[in-house]
Amino acid sequence: MDARRRIPATDRVLADPLLHGAADRLGHDVVRRAVHDAQQQARHGHLPPEQVAAAARAALPDTACGMRRVINASGVLLHTNLGRAPLSDAAIDAVRATAGTSDVELDLTTGRRGPRGRGTRDALIDAVPAAEDAHVVNNGAAALSLAATALAAGREIVLARGELVEIGDGFRIPDLLTATGARLREVGTTNRVHLADYQDALGPDTGFVLKVHPSNFRITGFTSHVTVAELRTLPAPVVADIGSGLLHPHPKLPAEPDAQRTLAAGADLVTASGDKLLGGPQAGLLLGTTDLITRLRRHPLARALRVDKLTLAALEATVRGPATPTARALARTPAELLDRARRIAAALRDRGIDADAHDSTATVGGGGAPGVELPSAAITLPARFATALRTAPTPVLGRVEQDRCLLDLLAVAPTDDHTLIDTTAAADRCT
Ligand SMILES: *Cc1c(COP(=O)(O)O)cnc(C)c1O
């Protein structure tokens, strides 16, 4: 009873120097809730009354947003549940610089309205010389639905049966296409399609021929498909959904299509995501001929799919700027990763933790390079660490294999190695 009476009143805790400025930074409600939670703990005898302010301060989030940074040690380079590609520092700087008022749609020399997103468009066509023009929308699905609406609503999209892809979380490309009012004209079989199948399906109702990259599965065995170079011989526009957003071929991902080669091979329009292998923000890229891109840009739906200045800024900095974290992760060698894993494991063993270093196999994930195994290295820990690390103050997402928790380093920036050590050591004390 006595201790309870010593619990400081809310206003007194809020006035504590430890919480100085917190409400300005995070908002009153967030701080008040942290104080109430700490008072509650003290009431239940879990906290000495004089530590209420310190406990409230410790419980405050870093930002006014509930989402938190998570270290991706899952071995899946582009993890959809972790927001796919991490932005580069250059892209983060660009977002910061434009987050206030910016000249996103103003020509500063004339003082008049300027073309929205011009810099981003220029960056894309500089990076992909085979593209005459470019347009950016919200995501890959939006790019595809704008193309289908503007070029094929009320008409037919000719598409191979083996390319009727479900991307994930129940999202199916055929459903998206028909939702725009276009009809699907499926050709070939699950495993095989020939140019003649497309030829037979073309008619006055054809809007375009669509080629979809099977970005999350592989069909092997008795298969045949038709290349963009062959499709271009047909009397219809060719749209290629390449998915992952590689602008140029990547040596480690030889089967992954890229925008430059796909357009050079004769596609009239390429659609792709910004936050997969391109390593940028969530966005949908449309690259292609002046004629088609102009039609898309002028379609009323384009306004509904328009991206904000933050996306435009991050995307331009991604395309023009230095290698992205995703590109850097792909460039890491197994030897360098194993070396890091050994050092981290040794530091953890010094703290009495049962840690080891091991080779590992990472994947691209996030709808790119299915079946590609990326040789990597991991720290292995007792399985109980998986939950403890996931719920740590700086959460770390690993994976459990054969009763060990693996922290795969492929997608972890070397600058986070210290955080991995500290977080694992702290998790050991809590479990
Ligand atoms: C990922 C993907 C999409 C969807 O892109 P989002 O950016 O997730 O909307 C469409 N097509 C293919 C081939 C993809 O890989």
C-alpha cells in the first residue's frame, strides 16, 4: 500500500526531464500511454515507483510510427513481409530532401507548373536506352492494370496458359487483367506454347499480346515457350511483364529478364516492380514506345495510380545513385560472408552463447529468380533464439532449420554485425 502511494502522478512523470521533448517528437497520446503502462507496472509491484519515468522513457518508440526496423537475417533477399528491397542511403536522403514542400511539379525557372516526375522519367530512360519513354505508377500490379485498361479494355489480351501466374497472398494476374474489362485469350498448354498458337488467336479484337515472367515458379521438363523476339513478328503490340525490375542483365541471375534486353528484343512495353531486384521503393515501372506511354499517361486511370513525391525521389536516386543494398547483397561472396559469420559466432561464444558459423543457402524471394540458390553463410544458434530475436528491441528475423536458429548474412549490411552481436547477447539474457 505504501509503495502504491509513492507512485508519481501522471503530470509529474510527464514533467520529468527524462521525458523532456518526447511529446513534441512522438505526440501526447504515445507518451501518456507509456507513462500509464509504467504506473500500472508499479501498481502491480513489478517496478519501484521511483523508476516510473525511466521505464516510460525506455518504452517509448523511436518514431511516431508503429512500424519498426527489422534486420533481415532470413536468407531471403527480398522478403515481402519485410517490405522487399531496403532503400539505399542515396534514396533515403532524396526522400528526406523532398519530404517537405518540393518542386515535384513546379518549374523553378519559369515559376509555372512543370511536368510531374520529369527527373525520374529521365533517369529511367537514361538507364534503359531501349525505352523511348517511361511512366511510374504505384506498383507492378498497377502498371499491368493501367496497360490492360488503356490498351485492351473491352478487347482481348492474348496470353500463354503457362503464364497465368499467382504472385502471392492470393493475387492472380489473370484476375487483375479481367477486372479491367479486358478478356483473356489463353493460348497453348501449361507446359508448351508455340508462335502459331498466338498467331491463331490474333484477330480484330486483340488489344495486345502479353508475356508474363513466371517470377516465382519454374516449369521444367517437356516445355517450350515463345520469346519476345518471336512475338514481335505478330501484328499486335507486345507487352512484357518482367516482374523483378532488373534494368540490365545480372551475371548471378542469368534467367531473369531485364528491361533493356526485353525492349531491345522488340517488346513495345515493359512493366516491372520498383522494390524487387531494382532495389528501390514500391513502384510500378512502365517503359516503352512514346506512343504507348503517352496513351497510358493520358488515361484517366493514370491519375488514380499516380505516385507521390517520396516515391519519385527515392526511385530517381535508386536509378541514378550508387549500388543499392540489394545489388551489394548480390555481390557478396560466400567466403566474405563466412568470414563475417565466424567473427560474429566467435564474439558470441566469448559471451557464453552456443554459436557457430556455417555455409547457408539464400534465395532472392519476393517474386524474382525462382530456384536460384545464392551461396551464403549463417550464424547458427539454439532454436529458442528465433523468437527471442524476433521480439528484441531491434528485431532480427532469422530462420529455423534442423532445430537451429540460422542468422543468414546475405541480406545483412556489415554495419549491422555489431547490432546482431549485441541483440543476440541481450536475447540470451532474456530467454
Ligand atoms: C511481383 C510481380 C508482379 C506484381 O508486382 P507488385 O509490385 O507486387 O504489384 C507482377 N508480375 C510479376 C511477374 C511479378 O513478379
